[in-house]
Amino acid sequence: MTLNAEALKAWLLFSFSLGCWTLLTLLLSRRGERRNRVTMAVFVGLLLLPPLQAYLELALGGTPLPWLDLLRYRLTWAYGPLLWLCLRQALLLPALPGRQLLLHALPMLSVCALGRAQADWLGSPLLVAALLLQVLVYAVSGVRLLMRHRSRLAQLTSGHRNSSYYWLLYLAGGLLVATCFDLVVHAMAWQGQLPPRSLLLGAALLLALYVDLMALFAIYQPEVFVTESGGTEAPPPVPLPAEELAASPAEPPKGAPLRVVELSPELARELAQRLQALAQQDKPHLDEHMSLGKLAALLDLTSHQLSELLNLHMGSSFYDYLNELRYQEALQLLEQPEGLQALTVADIAYRAGFNNRNSFYKVFKDKTGLTPAEYRKRWAKQA
């Protein structure tokens, strides 16, 4: 066996071993949200197949496990659903029930069944066209998700870098590139012109390495990728946006007319109770499109009445009230390590609805005198 063949075997073995280690890390780690880890584990597990199959071919000769070939050439059918799931999870959309997940996996299961029936996959124009249609459907669905939740996307990419949800976006980008590459390969196969085998294997190994790195970054979240401090010291506060300053309560200037009060104390108490119930049920602080007018409409009030309720009767402002709800949400997440598999501080800041990690640290330090990491350690000792 030539030196090049031995070097290729070593690289294949390294790729497979790294994938196995990443897969075990995802399955056994308690860091991060479980459904994110499961999605990444499925992708990593699928990408173990090409290096394993290539290594067995070199080491044993031939294809000792025909089902590996069957799955390897059908992985593209799984990329679209995985990309869509990555985007949904990065945008904090609700988890899908198992029946819907099975429907998304149905196309890949179907083509695998056709392969078991000895159907000609690479040479079938019908299946290639069906794959292209599936990719287009998921691509359009993904773009619609990003457009519908572009405020949250901007919040994630600008204020919550290095959270596990942020790395899911990179994972989705890798899936998109891999899907486009595979479509080109299938189109060439349709015309009877397969690319060199070394090119296909090299692309598969690079994709596997990329996915392994993204998954490990999502789990360990190395601080080298963030500029602000996120450990024991709070990052410096950032200036409030102009709209937040405008919505904050302020002393009226001398000589200005007194504000007209529309709400009686009794009505204000009733509305405060309704607002509290709404906050617990609908969680308006997690809505990236929440505004004073939208919250007022949910309470069947005018914006002026809600502003009066918050400023005069509750001693707060709209944005201070939302930050209080976010702070309470963050407390619940910090105090429940078993419930959400010990989310990192970066993940909690994003899940609680804060615009960025700086504002999360500032609000938390102002209210508790501790950083979130310090609070979690103290809570763990007391529990």
C-alpha cells in the first residue's frame, strides 16, 4: 500500500474519531438546551458515514457494509430538514411534535427504501428533480423564517455572539453550502459525469470537520470569540437607545402643565393585576416585536393609558418593565440547572429576551450586586 493511501487512512480515522468524540460530547454533556444538542448530534452522526465507509474500503477492500453506500449517497435529503430545524431553534421558535419531525424525515426514509429495492438513484432524473424541489422548499421556508424574525436574528448576531444559538446559524450555513455542492454532484451524475472520487471524499471530510467544530463551539463557547468579558466581571454598560430614553419616566420641566390622569387608583390596581397575568401567560418580554402600543392593545388600553399605568401607578417605564420581566426570566433559568441542562450565561441572556449580553449584565448587577455567574455559584451552594 502506498504512502498516500496510508496517509488517507490516517486522515479518515482522525475524522471518524473526532466525529465520535463530538457525538459523545453532545449526547453526554449537560451544557446547553437539549433539543439543540440532539439536532447537532443527528447531523454529526450522519457525517460519520462517509469517512467510515471510505476507511473500510481502503482497509478491507470493496464495500463490506452495503448499507453505508446506501445512506452516504442520500444524506442530502436530510440537509434541508436539518437546516430548517437549526434556524427554528436559533430563533427560539417552539419545538415541533414528534409526528411533524417524522414527516420531515419521510423523504430521506423513502429514498432509502427505494435504494433497498435496487432503484437507480444517481441516474434517475425524477429523483434528482424531487431532491431539487425539496431543497427549494426548505430554502424558501428558511428565508421566510429569517425575514419574519429578522429583529430576533439581528439581536442574536449583534448582541449574543458565541451563544449556542449563534453557532446554530453557522451550522445552518454549512448545511446550505453542503446542499449546493451535493446538488451540483447529482446534476453531473444525471449527465453521466461524476466528479473525481477524491474531490467527493475531500468535501465530505471538510464538511464533517466544520460541523464538528461548530458543535464543539456551541457546547464550550470559547471566550476567544467575544470581545467583552463574560466570566466574573460585568462588561461595561452600553448607552441606551434613544427610544428607550424617550420612554423612561422623567421629571416634567418647571412650568410645564401637569399630566392629565385618566386612571383611578382602583382601576389602576385592576389593570396592574391584568398586566401581571398577561406577563406570566404571554411573556411579552420574549416578543422581539413588542412595543408600547402592542402591549397596550393586548390589555385593551391606549398607549397613553398604559404609559400612565406604568409611569404613575407602578413607578416604572415600558422598557424598565420589560427588563424586569427579563430579569425574572433569567433568575428562573439560572436557578433551574436540571430543567434546561445548565444553560450557559450567554444562552440565558438570549433566552430571557435581553438585547445583548452587556444589558443583561448591567441589569443583573444593578439588582443583585452580583454577576450572573456569581449568582449561579451562590445559588448552587445554597440549594
